[in-house]
Amino acid sequence: MHTYRAECFGQFMLTDGEVTLTQEEMRSDRLLNLLSFLIVNRKRNPSIEEIGNAVCGEDSEQSGASVIKNLVWRMRKLLKSKWPDEQFILTFRGGYKLNPELKVTTDYEEMEDLIQRAGQSEVVEEKAALLNQAFETYKGRFLVGCETERWAANLAVYYQNGAVAVAKRLAALYESLGAYEEVERVVHRATAEDALDEALWTILIRSYGEAGKMQKAEETFHQVSDSLYNALGIGPSPELSGAYQSALNQMHSDVAGVETVMKQFDETDEPAGAFFCEIGVFRKIYKLSARRISRFGFPVHMALITLDLKEGKTGADANAVIDQGMTLMKDCILHTLRTGDVVARYSRTQFVVLLPACQYETGEAAINRVFARFDKHKESKRYRRYFTLREMSGTAKATAFPAHNMDSASALRVCVDAVEAGGDFSGHITGVAVRTPVHFKSAVAFIRAVNTILDELGRPQANAILRTFKTGKNEEAPTSWQYAPAVYHSAKAIQQDTGALKTLDILFVTRSNNTWQGTLYDDSGQEAAFSSELDLVAQMKKMTDQPQA
């Protein structure tokens, strides 16, 4: 009796080393489903009903015993044409199964075995070799062609995630061994499976720095940052930015003369327009400016420019249109502002601008010039653009200006009417895109109310979206990001709505499960950043805390 090998990664194939049955030769998705399902479940005795659901679909009306019987007959005939002396599929009471006397090995089980052996090894080189074998065994998604069936789709996601996890472990080992070319090979192949896995890109960028490939590190970092903005509306993680910074540090670790350093830092071209950088670099420039303020006292302002669609498009169409608008806005910013101004993309629909040595009125005029330039393009009619301008903390004679434009649908006003002895608060929530005020009587009710409002608005959209597979025809797709939610009130009307005890404004930047990020402002000019639901509630309690009489 022969030993057979079934390959399920990529295109299906069954072979004994001499004779091979390929996926193309089956010429039927149902036959492919039947044989692969029996191979995967060869250690069980699946019932006809279970086989029917797997092969024909749970909602199919053609999954009865007669249909499965006909498919088994066709499959046996095809297998007999390849291996006349073998009995592959046996009948038992209530179902069918693969002949247990056949010796069958599979690529997915081989991958799992190699991963397990790598986990047991304590030798780095041996561990890397075993993980590399496991990674090379994965040749593509599990059973390409069967993705519409739930049983195969679930396994496809499982093994895809497993392959990416192996790639991370393997790339980290190669990095520790100094095998940077191997890191490139592994990461580039793994990111074909998950292009937004920041851990993979972090290892690659760090390896580029250690290998002295600074240009590749810089190009990769900016490409990944753009992909994150375009796909998820978020910026690079601290780990990814840290890897880029590590590459920069590695590049300039050698001893050099001051003239050499100045020559390296000199711009090759005559500087023109504002300086554009990624958000991590912008953050460092911001901190440096804050230090200069405390020393020299000259005014520095920061502007937040936001772009929305006027039309209520959603999904891929809205993504493409907003990306075009952001590209146009970036060009207008860079060619309008001064050489010393600094610009970075803050989120999917926002730019942040640093305006040094600038009064409020001058900064307002500068941003209006940017908008005037933007409005000259005929494409600008699709968009609603607005900005917020605020003087940096520490500037001499700082004046309190509105923290953000209340025209933004991402801005909510919280009117606090009462605070209980235990610190719990009650009131109502409103905003330009909130049809009617939403009342709450506790912090827990407040969190639920805000989640409901943001879900209805569609922004900020939750970043962590799990892969899902439809279970029926009537299943609805997840809510898409809304670039232009319906507006029910003017900003002026919202500003006139105040709480009996305290009035707070919240500007949300990102939202992922219970990890909310944004800034909280009160009516006395205080502001505080928050990074979670609990953090926001804690900051609100601080701002609403009243002194005892």
C-alpha cells in the first residue's frame, strides 16, 4: 500500500510520488470539498449531514443523502482512474470516511509538527532552521477554491495567522543571528499575507538599520505609515517609530568630525515651503519647541487641519476620494506655508501644523491662505475643510482659544448637571451630528451612550476589526467609516448648550474597543489627553471635582 501526501496550502494536490491528482483535474469545487474534507477529518467518522453541510453549504437545499451519494460515486471513479487498486472512500452506517488503512501525510500537519519541535529546541540555529522549514511549508492560503465554505475558511484564517506568527518568530531569530538578508526574505513574504502587521515591519526596519541600509529603512517606514493611514486611519505604533529611530541612531553611531556631520545634515536642494515629516519626528520637534518657549518666550501655534466629504459616501469609494483630497491638501500646505513651518499627517483625515514665531492672527491668516489655494482646485468642491488653531502651552501671554472646531462630527459636548458624593456624574451629550441630546445618569451610562453615538456616526471607526464570514444571505456587513455624517445643528447652537455644573468638550481621534484616544477640554481652558474609556472618565471627574465649602 502506497503512502500518500495531501498538500492543502495553495492548490490542492494528492500524490504518491509517482501519480498525482491535482485540483484542476477535479473540475468541481464540490469534489474538491468532499475529498479535502474527508482527508482533514480522516480520524473521525463524519455523518452524511455533516459532509453535506461542508461540501454543499449549510444553507444549500442540495445537501441531502442522494446528492452526497452521487458526489462520492464521482469521486471514487476519479480516484480509481489514478489508483485502480486502492479503495479510498469507505461507507459506514450513516456516513462516509477515508479508508483508515491508507497512510496519508499532509503539509498543514507537517507545519504544526515543525513548529512544535522548534518550541522544544534550545539551540537558536536549530530553532531557526525548524521554523524556516515550517514557514516554507506554507505555500499559500489553505485550500484555495474552498474559501466560500465555512469549515475551510476558518482553517484558512487559522493557518494564515499561524504562518504570520511563525514569520515573526523566525525574523526575530534571524535578526539576533545577524542574518539580515534572511529577515528581508521572511518579512517580505509574510507581509503578502498580512500587509498591516506592524510587528513584521518593525523587525525589518530595525534590521535595515543594523545592516546599514538607511535608505531602505526610511522608504519602508514611510510606505508602511501611509498604508496604516489609508487602511486604518491610524499612525505608526510607538514600536514601529522606535525601530525607525533605532535605525537612525545606528546610521550615525560612528565618530565623525563636525564638518562631516554638518555636510551630511545640509540639504542638497534649496529649501522651499514647509517641512513634512512623520508624526514621530513631529512629536520630537514639538517637544523641542516647548523647551524653546520656556527659554526664549516667542509664540508658537499649532493648527489641526481636518478634511471631510460633503457627500455621504462610504466604503472603498470614500476611501479613494478622501485620499485624493488629503494628497491635494498636503500639496497646498507645503507650497503655501513658510520654510520653517512643520507638517505631519496626524490621522486619516487630519494634518497637524507647527507655526513657530507666529501670533494667533498671523497663523489664522496662514491657514486661510492654504484653504484659499485648496479651493482654487475644482476637486475641492467635494470636501468640507476646517481647522483649529491653538497656542502651545508655555508661550508668554498665552490666550485661550477654542480647542477645536465644533463643526467636527468627532467633537462631542458633555453638559454635566450634577456630581454625586461618590464622584459619579450625570448630564447630557450633544454635538453637531447628534440629532437629540442623549442623557446619562452615571459614568457607565455615559460610556455606553458615547459608544452608541460614535457607532451611529461611523467615526472614529473602531480599528480592530475581526475577520468574519457570512452565515446567511441576510447578514449585514459591518458599518463603514462615515466621512460626512448628517449634521443637525450649527456649531454656534452647540456652544450655547452648557451644563449646570460643568461644560466639557471631547475631540476623539481614534477608537479601538475600550481604547479611546483624544483630548478633553473644559470651559475654563484646561485640557487633558486620554488613552482609554477609564482614562477619559477619570479626567472628567478631575475637571468636575468641586472644592468643598
